[in-house]
Amino acid sequence: MPRRWIAHLDMDAFYASVELLRYPELRGQPVVVGGRRAHEPELLPDGTRKFALLRDYAGRGVITTSTYEARALGVFSAMGTMKAAKLAPDAVLLPADFEQYTKYSRLFKSAVREIAPLIENRGIDEIYIDLTDAPGVQEETDDDPHAGITAMARRIKQAVKDATGLSCSIGVTPNKLLSKIASELDKPDGLTIVTYADIRERIWPLPAKRINGIGPKAAAKLETLGIRTIGDLAAMDPLRLVDEFGANYGAWLHEAAHGRDEREVVTHSEPKSISCETTFERDLHARTDRAELGAILTRLCERLADAMERKGYAAKTIAVKLRFDDFRIVTRAHTLANAAITAQDIRRAAGQCLKKCPLEKRLRLIGVRADKLLPINELPAPDGDGSTPEEEQLALPLSG
């Protein structure tokens, strides 16, 4: 029976790396992508560009990603932009361009699929690949028992580089859990092969939170039990883990610490939902900032419609998410008689959701989500001409 080889491919600082293709003069510098205001580089008369700096940012955005040089200064994704500015004031700040990121995501996945078609899509910048039966991966030499799988991984990395100009890191192990960990061990541009025999040396010294599935709360509780590393977790009495974390999660922690994972690479799965959201630069109110909120909501609905079209789905239910200035979150949903496809369909349903929301307080965030997805090619033919009984206004509804 062939040895099982599962790869996890993770693009290196993906969004930032795409931006560096556009602005190669920034290579080697701390660069962050994020914020909400337009800060496109200014083209100077001598042909050079003037870039916005993080120190000059004022607002409440979050960092989408950062180059490794910025990470060395403590700036990471999901960090507040103002906090990042204190850590790396001279870092260059670029706006996010999700159309470009989506384009490069398609390019790298297509390049990999030409070589190894058994791919599980895990997001815009990472995939799992089942290489077990790929040609040549089981080959060994006297000097290298992993010669075949090493050659295949290098071939995939080169294909990604040729298709996109970007580097990626690949971890190859017997399962998805270990491969996810391994792909992070030698970033950037890494290639790491880990077998069960390597777990004690390569995996057990790592912090327990490096296991995908151990979140901040579980990691904090493990810390109180004296469990800091994966090795500590592996040495823990499994019955104690069950007592502390419950039967299912406790048993899983024990298995994960020993590198056991039988999950298959899932080459196709139906998404449960598709969503878009945005955090505002300043808190907005449904009455005094009605026009601005309405425009933002319309843009979100347009983005959501584009995403649904790319993926080939319509939605029976549209939901709106609001986060208020006191950080309370409210979600309201509206189910449609006919599935929503266009941005106007989504915007109309979002308006119905907002009519159910309390809008007295100021808002920090608004989001729109498509639920109960249906493949567009499986939709029933619409009744009549598809028009609604009465056309609703696309303006933001107000309470009171």
C-alpha cells in the first residue's frame, strides 16, 4: 500500500506579495495592506512613486496582511491600524485590492491543478493536495527515501512561481493536520517534509496553539494545566483531557498531539454561505449618516453579488449583520420567494432585514451574508416576468 502524502500549500504573505509585484521598489521594506481610506501611491513628476506611511493613517481600519519585514516589527493581520502605526510608523501603507488577489488565487490553484488535481480549497491563499497517487511521488533512492515527494513538491512550487511570480510554502506529511503545521515551519518559500518518525523532534517542541483547532480559549486553559507545547499535550493523560475538555474535544486533543488525522482531502464541497462586511472609519448613525450608510450597503451587496456569480450560486436567504458602538452584534435575515441573484435582489432583501433592526445607536460595522445557497444552474424557471409586486426603495430604512 502506498504511503499517504498530503500537502498543505500556503502562499507567502499573499496580499502583500501581490502588491509587491505591482510596486517592486518596495521589496525588502515593511509594507502593510489595510485601512479603509484611499491611499493609492502618488506618481511624482520624475516617475517615482510617493507612498502613504502608516504614521499618517487616522482611522479605525485593521491590517489585512503585512510583509515579513513588517511582521518582524510586530505588525500582523487583524491588528488595528492605529496600533500597527505605533509599532511601525515608517511602514508603507497600501490599500487592499481584492480583485487582484482573487485573480492570483485562481492562477496559482490552476497551476497546481495541472500537476496534481486532487485539491481541497481552503481559502484564497491555501489549499490541501493529495499527492499519494501522483506519478513518481513514491520513488526512493539510496540517499533519499523522500526523493519522489520532494521532487513533486518542488515542481509544484516552481509551477506556482511561473504562473504568478509569487512564492509559496509547502508542508508534506501523512495527513492534513501535520501538513498545516509543517507549511509554517520554514516560511517563506519553504518546503518541509515531516513523517511520523519526525513528530517528536519537529512537532512536539512547538506551542500547543500551533495545532489548527486549538483556539485562544483552549490554549489559555491548557496553559493553566501546565501544557505549553504539543509534546506536553501528548504526554497528558487522555482521561484528564476528557475530564477537562469533554469527551469529543478531549479525545481529539490527544489524537492531534500525536499527529493522528484520518480526514480525506475533499475536492468539492458546497459552501454554506457567502458574505461581505466592512468596518467604518468612524461610527455612523442610520439617521444622520443615512446617505453614506446606504451607499456602503449598496457596495457590499454588489460585492456579494459578484462573489456569488463567480462561485455560481443564488441565495434563498439574505442576512444583515450590524455591530454597534457598544460592540453589540445584531443579525437579521430575510427569506425570499425567489432566490436572489443580482445586486438589486440582495439590496432589496437587505433593506427588509434592516427594517427588523434597532437603529437608534451608532454603528461600527455592517455586513451582508447570503445563506441557503442554490447552484444557479439548478434554479427553477421563474414565474411570470420575474418582477416584484412593488418596487422597493433602495435607500436605507430608518426606525421611527
